[in-house]
Amino acid sequence: MKTENKIMTVYIIAGVVVGYLSFLVRNIYGESGNYVAISLALIFLVVTAEFMKKAFKMNQDFKWFWSNGGWIYIFIWFITW
């Protein structure tokens, strides 16, 4: 499997998990939970990119990860949330 496909798969799984966590946060904190949920999604986006750098032994910058799956992560997170 190509590295780009692995990255896309990790971002999709992370998007679903973080989307569900955002849903739970929104239900617990109510209206102010929206800010926490958005912050949670952005933090996990950066953490996931750093994790994949180590896991796949890559030396790419964040912009590369953003263009190779970050948009999908945000889309999946928003749909799941």
C-alpha cells in the first residue's frame, strides 16, 4: 500500500474518533462545547501528523500532511460530529 493511502486511512479513522469525541464534548458542555470540540479537532490534526511522521519514518512538513489527507480529516470529523 502506498504511503499516501496509509496516511488517508489514518486520517479517516482519526476523523471518526475525534468527531465522536467532539459530539460527546458538545453534549456535556452545551453551547460552549463547540469551541472545545473545534480545538480538540485541530489539536488532534497536528498530533496525528506528528504521529505519522514517526510511524512512517517520513521527513515531510505539516503542509504536506495537510494536502495529503488533512482536508479529508476535517470533512470526516465534521460529518461525524
